[in-house]
Amino acid sequence: MTDLKELPNFKVVDASEDAVREGGDVLRAGGLVAFPTETVYGLGADATNDQAVATIFAIKERPTFNPLIVHVKDELQAAELVDFNDTAQKLAHTFWPGALTLVMKRKDGGPLSLAATAGLDTVAVRVPAHPVAQALLQEAGVPIAAPSANKSGYVSPTQAIHVLMQFKDGQGLNLIIDGGACPVGVESTIIDVTGDAPVLLRPGGVAVEDIETVVGPVQLNHGDDITAPGQLKSHYAPSIPIRINVQPEDRVKGESLITFGPDMPRRAAINLSKSGDLKEAAANLFTMLRALDMPGIRGIAVVPIPNEGLGRAINDRLERAAAPKGGETTDGPPKAHDPIGSIEI
Ligand code: TXA
Ligand code: MG
């Protein structure tokens, strides 16, 4: 095992067997590894190591009351950490590995760091499908706590370069494994299965409609109690204002337009999916928002996006981006030149 003091200071490596082996060593030694999943890049640490988990909260500047998702290689490993009920089992069988996170009861006496779950008696667990994430979980041999690899309050990274831009000189991150662009492009769907009926805590990469075909109606989270603190509407004001549900003709001067579907204006506009494919739109969303992070762009207007399938996740993220300032967490204000610092999910 690598000794903690031998951990690499900070480097970016292309995904390979060697990279994954090194990633596993770093994780087991208590270091931090950013790695690709099919949804977004994760900022990973050994979920059983309090100190490693504390480093995630510190470098992400994340409030410690906001729990992390624990990634495991398969259902068997998940069953060491949480208790599965019927609903959980059905959903795990159907959607794992994949972009679905299940909130379940923490197993008594399990090995997880309490800090990872912010002291809750539930745990958000996911089995990622991305081959690099899978290989890293195999290699590490420990569950990996990993929030999205962005600073708190910023848009999630879908490419290694986005991670690098957020943690330029490492800041405690030891290794970034570059596995290319994340194919799903929005975070996982989070379902709380601890109650009588499944509850949607966050729309994401698996469509709620697909989940309902397996377990019946899913309740929408009304967000009044803070079971998932990250679900709070953003309190950040984007440094570039974002308006949603805007018809192309209602764009105002100086605003860039994000469109969707065929027959859309092309001047000062980017199209999430010309063919009107919501999956493609989700995969493009964060990268396109970043592309508009430019001096000279005074605002972003987004056309209405159908609120079905992955469109729900897209609308959820856009609503957060457009949410007005004035929330209740203790995070600092967004830094300059990050108009998309308003999407914390
Ligand atoms: O796709 C994803 O889910 C990515 C990749 C890296 O797996 N991860 C991700 O993690 O988006 P993060 O930390 O950015 O978002 C996790 C969300 C937060 O809103 C957190 O509040 C919620 O999951 N969460 C974690 N544990 C929870 C729990 N026990 N109960 C309710 N919500 C929980
Ligand atoms: Mg996040």
C-alpha cells in the first residue's frame, strides 16, 4: 500500500490499467482521486476513512451537513453497508450499474465514515457503470465516497479539464483520471426508498418514467424538510443571469440563446440537440453552459425544454441556475467568471 506521505502531489493521467492501479493505491492510502462516471466526474475518497472524507468536504468547500454519495462495485458490496427492502432490490436489479442512486437505511455497525453521510442514518448508494469507475472500485477494494468533482455551488464537471479548472493546483486532490467526456452528462437520479413509497429527491440520468414501470408511482419530493440538503434551491445569483422558458423571439439584446430541437434560430445560439433528443441534450447541457461562460455575454435565455424523460433533469438544473439569490446555506458567493456557479445539486 502506498504510504500517505508518498501520495502524488497532484497530477492528471489518462485512463489506463496503470492509472486505475495508482488510483486504487491513492484511495486506500487516504488520498483523493477524481474519476469519470457515466454521469459526471466524481471527487473520490475511501468512504470508510474519516480523514479522507473530511478532505473532500474541505477542498469542495461543501457544508458538512450535506451527505455524499457512496459508490460501490455491485449490489453485494452495497449490502455490506445498507439494508435493502423490496423496492430497493427491484430498482437495483433493474438499473445498476447505472445513473441511479438509492437512499437506504445504513446498516448497524457498518464500516462507513459517519462524516460521509453527514451523520444521517441513511446512505445514498450507487453502482456506476462507467468502466473506469468500475475498475477503480475493483482496484480500491473499498467503497468510494464521491460527490461531483466541483466546488460547492458550481456546475458539475463532465470532462477532466473541468475538474482541473476547479482544482488547479490540486488543493489536496492527488490524482485526476481522464476518461474523456461523461456520456450521460447530468448527475444520477436519486430515489429515497426508505419509506412506504419511493420518493424522487433529484431527477437525473435515469428517467422517472422508467423507474415507475418497475416500482409504480414515485412521489415528488416537496423539499420542505431537508432530507437532502443539496436539494435546496440555489442561493447563488449567477454572475450571468439565466432566464428559462423563453421563446426565441423574446430574447433580449445581449442575451445568448440555448435552444432545443429543429428549426431554431442559429444566431448567437447553441442547440442542445438539433434532432430534439433529450438524452443528447442532457449530455450537452453542462458543457454548453460552460461555453457561454464568457466575457461579453450578458445573459442566457433558454427555450422551453419538454419536461419528460431526461428533460426533467435538464429543467431541474436550469431552474437552479436561474434561481434568485437569497438562500440559507453558509457557502460564500460565486467567484468571478463562473456564471454557472448556481447549480449545486
Ligand atoms: O451522478 C452523481 O450522482 C454524481 C456522481 C459522481 O456519482 N455524484 C453527485 O454527488 O452528484 P453530489 O454529492 O454532488 O450530490 C449528491 C446528492 C446531494 O444533493 C446530497 O444532499 C444527496 O445526494 N444525498 C446524499 N446522501 C443522502 C442521504 N442519505 N439522503 C438524502 N440525500 C442524500
Ligand atoms: Mg454535486
